[in-house]
Amino acid sequence: MIIPENIQEILSTLPTKPGCYLMKDKDGKIIYVGKAINLRARVRSYFHASGQKNHKGEKFTKQIQDIEWIVVGSELEALLLEMNLIKKHRPKYNIRLKDDKRYPYIKVHWKDDFPKVTVTRQMVKDGSRYFGPYLSVWAVHKTLDVLRRIFPYLTCDRTITGGDDRACLYYDIKLCNAPCTGKVGKTDYRQMIQDLCDFLNGHSDPIVARLKIDMKEASENLRFEKAGVIRDQLLAIENVVEKQRVFTNQDVNSDVIAIARNEREACIQIFFIRNGKMIGREYFMMEGVSDNNDQVILTEFIKQFYDQAANLPGEVLLPQEIEEAKIIKQWLTQKRGDQKIEIKIPQRGKKKDLIKMATENANETLNALQTQWETNKHRQTKSLAELQTALELENPPNRIECYDISNTQGTAITASMVVFEQGIPNKKLYRRFNIRTVHGKGDDFASMEEALKRRFKRWLSAQEEPDTPGKKKDLSFSRLPDLLIVDGGKGQLSSAVKAIEEFGLVGKFPITGLAKQNEELFVHGKSKGLILNKKSEGLYLLQRIRDEAHRFAITAHRKRRTKLGLASRLDLIPGIGPSKRKALLKHFGSIDKIKSASVDELADLNEINVNLANNIKSHLD
């Protein structure tokens, strides 16, 4: 291949030191991030004939229009930098954990006197303990539902003093042990949370042994109620532990990782073995795997998964050798606090059987997902085809936009715009409109008209804007829909048509209104509404789109109404104008936090003096 002159110059100036390289396309977008012990040798290899086979191929290499590099001090530093750059830029040609931006974790607020257990998507160094990541929030809540029946931790917002007269309903249904009323003290409550943490780490035997002693002691002291509570706790633990398959009697902590793949994606199955028992399992999907072998995919999974993992085992079991095993082992050991981690490829025995079992599970999971994808794709294709037939369109309506209005007595009027592409919601293209021209009693027709005028005014502007390098047009507005839906009947449809007429677009795409009564679809230009078969995939898709527009409108309206409510209370305070109100809300976040702040804390803001701080306190107290 012919190498562009600018790339030749870059290749000739590359250093021979360790570091990372970022390959960019003609728009300056990073399309690949890699690392190397020797940057010069590694990057130049992409442009050799042999490199076309070993790397991403000639098609990929031709897209490279610029190369940036960063020199570091060691191979380990290069590994850490590479992971951060991939996480930040999500380059097109790197293998990535699918949907890896915000995996959920279980968070134990250990620094609190009476720790709570919550779900979070971020690990921060705040003294809390974390467990995960989990594949989905649903998986986390499923785990917590089980845990709370064994360890009834706090979920309320009460300040725990032990002096409350009554406990809440959760105490009555045995989902809280009521530290608020003093039924359990700080020491015993924290011991229970410690047990919860140990249980999540697979250490159930010591918990059971101690609880049996506590139950016997309570019974001997005639504290039969406490003995009964411990008995129920032991039964719940036993019920969970029974389902945890025992693989070895040894005190072994292992993560067992296996892979299954197709042309587009790879499924990684991971078993969590703690103290010889499998306490859980998860699967993760990897994308960008084409033209890469299993070794590379496993390597990238290990780097990305353990970069996010809250806890690391003593050993990682793999089906085959991986690239960079030595440096990855060094990184994992460092991450674990200099406790050694082994990476092993079992050849026989129970550990080999575990790899085989994990591989079978990975294949079954991938097959099940493939079947689900094909079923969904078939349904989406069928629904779009049905709409094409019903509306007498030349092509399926691949881009569908739907609009809805939400307001409360004419206040905080908000319009929603949702976009479905190929029958699937594209939430990146959703938009909301804060209605400006309609005041007082809500006029949904006028509100719809304003929203659509603003939407297509943005479309018109996008057509007039010249294409410039590095600047992309907003795809929410720069493209026209194949089908436009408003939530409502003939009145809303008339408003929509009136707005769109101003832009000369009536007739460019179907404009429809979906009325809830009889689910009748009114189409501009047709005298009678359409009634689709109640069991048709086309009607099901329309209902999903309409309901999504309604949900998005209500959500946006509630946020706006809450914001207006906060602002209105502050606006009643003499001396508080828009800038001071904004500063207060930005710093404290809520009226309650402003109320609880001291005069000195309020006066710490540049915009607030002591007299005004006293004024705020007197009005909000």
C-alpha cells in the first residue's frame, strides 16, 4: 500500500520507548488505541505487508490519517494508560466491553455508624465497601432481595438514635431489625453488616458457626424471641448455601473465565468460586472482536473487567494462554495490594472441569441471545412492514418520531420528542422542549404547534449549515422522519400539520395522530382513521412509541416542575435574584440542604453576605 507523506514523517520520528499510540481518521477521531514496549517497531509494523495480516488489515490502515503517541516509563504504565484511553475514547477498532460505561455495584456505607446497603454505578474512595460489577441493576436487586431477608439492613432516611417510639413497617415484616427504636445496638448492627460483607465474599461457614453459638446463648438466657430471629436467619442462609455448588474442599478463591463467540461479538462467562463454592456467575458481551483471536479477546476482557472489579481472587483460571500474561499478572497483584495473583490454564482435574462448564455456559448464553436477537429483529421487521402496508408507503418507516405534551394546570409545559430507528428507541436522539409561548391554562394544541415549529426550524438550519471538518450536525434534527406521530386525535393532528406547513414539508412524510380511544390512527389526508388489528406487531410498535413519548414527557415535566418549585420558594426571599438563586441551588443542591446549612455556610458563598444568610434562614425555617 502507498503510505501518505504525513504518516511517513510520523513513522520516521517515532521513539523506541514504551508508550501508547492513538490512531486517528480524517476527521481527527480516535479509531484505535494500542500500547507497545517499543513504539517505533510496533506502529511501523501496521504498515508492513505482514502487518496487514497480523493487525486489522489494509482497509483499517488506509483510514489512519494521523498518529499521536504518549511515552511512558514502563510497560506497566503503558498498560494502565491504554486502559484509560480506551475507556475514555471507546475507539471503533478496539475490543470493548459492551455497555461498560456504568455497570452497577452493591455499596455498603461502612463509614456510617449504621451502614446502609445501596446500589451505585460509581466506586469512589469514601470508606465504603463495594461488590461487583454486576451485569444489570436487576441482577443487583435480585441479590439484595435475598440478602435483606438474611441480614435486615436499614433502608429508611431516619437519623438513628435508638430512641424512636415506633419502628416502621419493615420491622413488622422482618426486613429491618429496628435500630431506630434500640432493638439492636450499634455493635450488633455493624456485626450484621460485616456478616453481609463476608457472605458476599463467600465466607458463610464462620457466620453460621457464630450464629449457632449466639442462638444457643439466647435460648439459655430465656431470650426466646432473639433465638427465634437467629434461627430464621440460619435457615435463610442454609437455603442460599444449599444452591451454591461445592467444587473443592480447599479454601480456594478463583475466577473461572471462558469464551464463546460469533462473527460480531464474544460472550465471556465468569464463575466466582470462593472457598471452594460457586457463589455467583455473570456473563459479559465484547464488541469489536472481528479479526481478533480468542487470546486477544480474553486479554482485553481481563484488563477491562478487573479495572472495574471491586474484589480480586487469588487466581484466575483461563481456557488458554493470553498475551501479556506477565505484565497483567504484575498489574493485578499491584491492584490487589501486593497480594500475589496467579493466572492459570488448567490441564486436568476439577479446575479443568470448571473451564469446560464455563465454556458450555458461554456457548448456551450466546446461542440464547442470538435467538432472542433474531426473534426481536423478525418482530421489528414485521411491525415496520405492517405499518408500511397500512399507511401505503413506498418503504418501511425506518425513522419514526413521536411527540407528546405534559403539564400541570398549564405550568411547566414540556413537549417530548422520541425517535425510533429500525423499530428500536434511539435515546441519544431524544429531545425535550420547554414550551415558551403558552401560558396560563394549558393549551396542548398550541404547545404541540410550538414544539414542532422549533423542531423543523432546527432541521432548516441544519440544511443551511455547511459541512465543516470535525463538526457534526445534530442527528435529532438534521434528518426528516419517515413517519411522524403525535399523541392525540384529530385536534393534535391539525396542530401538527399547521406547524409543518410553514416549512413546506407536508407530503414529504406521513403525519399521524394516535388516539387512545380505540387506538385509532388518524392520518393527514385521509378522512377516516385506521384501526389496526389489536394483535398486530404494527400496532404494538405504535403503542410502544406513544407510551415512550408519554413517559419521556412526564419525566421532563416533573424535573422542570421540581426546579420551578425550588426556585419559587427562593424567589420569595427579599434580596434573592436569579443569579443568587442559581448559586445557592448549584452549591447546596436542594431546599432541604439550604435549610439545614448554617449562617456561616451560607455566607461562604461569594454572592451571599451574613445579613442575606440570616434572611434566608428566617424565611426557610
